[in-house]
Amino acid sequence: MNRLTKDDQIQIVAALVEGNSIRSTSRMIGISRNTITKLLVDLGTACMKYHDEHVRNIRVRRLQCDEIWAYIGAKAKNVSVEKKEIGWGDVWTWVGIDADTKLVVSYLVGGRGADWAMDFMKDCAARVQGRVQVTTDGHKAYLTAVEESFGADVDYAQLQKIYGSSLENETRYSPATCIGCDMKVVSGNPDPKHVSTSYVERQNLTMRMHMRRFTRLTNGFSKKLDNHGYAVALHFMYCNYIRIHQTLRVTPAMESQLSDHVWSIEELLQVMDATMPTPSKRGPYKKSDSAA
């Protein structure tokens, strides 16, 4: 990112993490979309690496897991075979959050099948220590994934919400009314008072508010799967280390003792600079043999 000043980089990242699209960020700051996308790719890659290396051995008592839907290019029902081969269609982001510290322990961008559930839960299990109480929704893929990943060292319950039918005067996009919840103990002895997915669902709302790619009924959706993943990585790095949680009054990383201060965007950019290869210097120019 030699052509961007540090101030430009800070302005771009601040705009992206607060829910602006790449196009709107380009218009506000006066920097080309390609340059902003290049910064997103480099920074997202650094965020993935930093999270993978540092968010480990976390003492978690209650882990809440959920999946949030989005799409790349077009919804699955409208995607041609050719576009599906390059990653277009529905995409799901799996999220595991510590209910006490609000730290996003693990995330995964991919499909919603059993293989993806297994990869996600194995990653969650590898990052936490001690016995943990896990709560998920009623997605069947979790059943085998949690058992294979945590074994007997888990208290696991599923919480299935029950929705009522829509009323006649409701508009097309009005959500159905939740009329109850069905709790199912799967393994161990989970505390019923803490069988909940409220915090991870609130994180889903934060994702839709802070990433334009997740905003419904807009044309800000992702066009490339890789860039979608980089945006997700940047978002969770921002939420864990920079954004102060209103209830905790500190960042989740500070509450989890992964950091002793609130990070700035400049510090986040330093993580990128530390992972970027040092550019090689140009050698001396030589005149061609045909030069006069």
C-alpha cells in the first residue's frame, strides 16, 4: 500500500467497519475502488492470521453458536451453473461467541452442511479450555459436530425458537412473531438459566449494521467470495479489539485478557504491516544494447 498515506488508510478502515460500502467509501474519501479493495484484501488477510494465532486457550464458560445468511453475486435460486462454479450463491457465516466476555472465539465462512459444522465446532473446541456449556439453535448439523469436537467434556443444549404465522395486516418483509422456545438437552448437564443464543444473535445484528455486504434489500452484497471473507475477518478483529462494548465498557479482548488496552485503527494497520513482505528494491536500470 505504498500509494496510500497512513491517514488515508485509517479513514478507509474507519468507513468500512462502520457499515459503508466500498463505492461509498471511494466517493467520500476520493480514492479508487480498486485501491480500497486492495487494502481490504491485505488487512483482511492479516486479521485472519492474527485471530488464528492469538485467540487461543481462552477460558470460556458459556459458548453460543449460530449461523447468519448472506449471498455472493445473487441468491442461490437465481445463480447459473457457470456462476456457481466461481462461488456465487448463498453463503453462511458461522459464529461462536463467549456469552460472558462477548469475544468472538471462532468464525467460519462457507456452506451450511454437516462438513462445515464439523470444521467450525472443531475450531471452537481447539480455542477454548476447560469444560464449556454450548448453546446452538436446532440445526441438526450441530449434533454430530459438537459431539465429535468436544467429546464428553461439554454441556450442550439446543434452543429452537417457535414462530407464529404472519398476520393479515403484516407487510411482506415483516418478521414472524416468536411465540416460544423449545429447549433440548443434548449432552451433559447445561444450566437452563444460561441456555440462550441471545448474544450471538445480537452479534448477527451487529454484522448486518457494520458490514454493508450483509445489509438486506440493497445492492451492496458481495460479488466475490474471497472479499466477503476478508470483510468478515476485519469486522471481527474490529469488534474484538477496537469497538468498546456498551455493557462491558471495555473491548471483548480486554475482558478476555487478550489485550490490556483499547486498540486504535492505526494499531490494526500495524498488524497488516507486520505480515506484509518487505518490498524488494529495484536494481539499477541498464541501457539496452540498441541504445544510441
